[in-house]
Amino acid sequence: MKQFFKKGSEFLSLNRNVAVLGGSLFGLGLGEELWLAYLPLYLTALGASGFAVGLVYSFRDFLDGIYQYPGGWVNDRFGRKQALMLFTLIALGGYVVIASATHWGVVFAGILLVMAWKAGAFPATFAVIAEALPAGKRGIAFSVQSILVRVPRVIAAPLGGLIIGGIGVVAGMRAALGVTVLIAIAVFLFQRRGYKEPAAEDAKFSKTSPLRVFNGMPAPLKQLLVAECFIRIGEGIAGAFVVLYVISVQHFSPGWYGVMYALQQAIAITLYLPAGKLADVQGRRLPVILTFIAFAIFPLAVYLADSLPLLVLAFLIGGLKEFGEPARKSIITDLADPAQMGRSVGVYYTIRNLLVVPAGAFGGFLWQYSVELPFLVAFGVGLLGVLVYIVSSKNNTVYS
């Protein structure tokens, strides 16, 4: 039996610290997914208008961009363990603030704190895997990470819906947030006792600006960033309108949309482990190209889905969007400077996330003129990203 678990751990690229990271991601994800999907209902119950709900989500997207570099800085300056514990505590405070809110405006302060884990700790997850594992084994570890982030969406969201449906929106949200607080406390203690900080190296923390970190990135990493920005902007242009188009334009029921969304998530989860193993064994470039192609084609497939079989095909393609994620994350950790891993990841995702922020608004502008335009423009932008990556990565041996 011990040999079985040893082999399983080796296949999944798990060691003590990666296991602690995985437990943290799963635990906090399980807590947050109990209430996150129902936040608009909570805001409305606290008196927020539709515009205010949109404002809260725009604020959340903005924080997802600007927290990345400070999170990476804390990670590099104080170490992985301290960063994980700090951001868990800050997020815990955010859960308490949201649960105690009597006016929707207070939720802004709660989101400000909650995003410390969602975005601020994000560079630390890369650094933990990069520090714990050699380059050839990171793909499967990133697969495990992605699965542990997404499985709670399948488990916790329905449970949260049952709680809210049973005792009401406000009471249900507060109960769900209370559970999240308890989980966060358990995760903090798990990190404190379980994570073993590696022995300090002789190299000291070097003070440097985000611009110098960016300038120090190798060309292949910058090329990946440029291509991914196109891909994510394309996704953002159409992303908010997929559900509206499927239900209001193509006239499928909300139930069918829910089934399709679950199918998409199930495909992504199923493919993570084989995709991570493929990235470690066969190289990074092909999985990234395939996933970028899926990103580009998905909005076009949704636009063309005027029958149930075509809708199923569209969401099958949507599930393939995550196929190259382990390979892409492995490229980032392989190419980033280990001495400033957190800041390199922070700069990368700050640039990517902030550039994507206006995409949804642009998609809304297009939607007003024609409901098809966001999907066609998204396809064009995504296709450009695919071409940029294919051309720029053609002669780079680092992807093998």
C-alpha cells in the first residue's frame, strides 16, 4: 500500500509543500464557491442596483490585475510559506467583512481583502511548484493545481444554492461565508504546520522595479505573453455574452446551458492530468498551440450552434481551452528567473489581466450593434493570437 501511494505521489509530482499548496487551493476554493456565484443576489438583497453589481465585478477584475505584482514581491521577499499564510489571513478578514455587511458598499472592502488570496497568492503557487520540482515534472503538478481549483466549482456551488434556497439569500450567504471562515482557519493552520520552507540560499532578495523585471524576461516568455494577451482579450470580448446568446438568441433553455457548462468543466478536469503528462514528456509548444486554437474557435462555434449537436460540439471545444494550461504555466516557470520567480509571474499576469479588463466593455459595445459581432471579433482576435504564437515560437528550443 505504501508503494502504491509512493508511485501515485511520484506520478502526480506531489511532495510535502506541493501537497500543502494543493490542500490550500482546494480548501479555500471549496469555501468560496459556496457563495461566490450567488454574490449578485446578495448585493441586490443589500440594496445594490444592476450597475452597482457590475461595478463590484469590474473592481474585482481590476484587483485581479494589480494584486499580481505585489503578491509576487511578498512571495520573493518573505518566502512562500509566509506569503501563503499572510494572504490566507487577509482573505479570511474579507470573508468576515462580506458576511457582516448591512449595505452593499461594504462588500467592496470585503472584495479588496478576499482578492488577496485569489490574486495576491497566485504568484506564490507558481513559485512553490517551481521550487519543489525540476522543470521536467512541473506540467503534471500544474494539472493537479488546476483540478483542485475547479473541482470545488462542481461540488460547492450546488451546496451553496441549497443553503441559500433553504434559509434565504442574506442568511444563506452569511451561513456559507461562516463555513468559509472556518475552512480558512483550518487552511491557515495546515499551512503553518505542514509547509516546510527550504533552507535559505546565499542569494539575498534584490530590490528591482517591475519594469526591470519585465526587461529581464527572456524573449520567448515575452512572446508567449503577447500571444496570450490576444487570446485572453478575444475571450473577454465574447465571454460575458455566451450565456445570453445561447439562451436569448439561440433559444436553448437555461437548463441546457447549465448542462453544457458542466460538460465543458468536466472535459477540462478530465484532460488536465494527461495534458500535464504530455507537456512533461513531449514538450510544451504543441499543447499551447492546441489550447490557443480552442480559445479562438470557441466563440465562432457558439455563434454557429443553431442545433443541439452543434451546441454540444461548441462546449466540447470550450473544454479543450484548458488543455495547454499546464504546459503554458510550465513555460513561465521554466523561463522566469528563479531568484525573482514571484515578481516575474506577477508582472506577467498584471500585464495580461489589466489588458483584458476593457475587453468585456468592448464586447458590450459590439453587442449593442449586433449580437453576432462579439463572437466574430473574438474569433478574429483569438486567431491573431494563435498566429503570433506559432510564428514567434517556431525556432525556440525552450519549448521542447
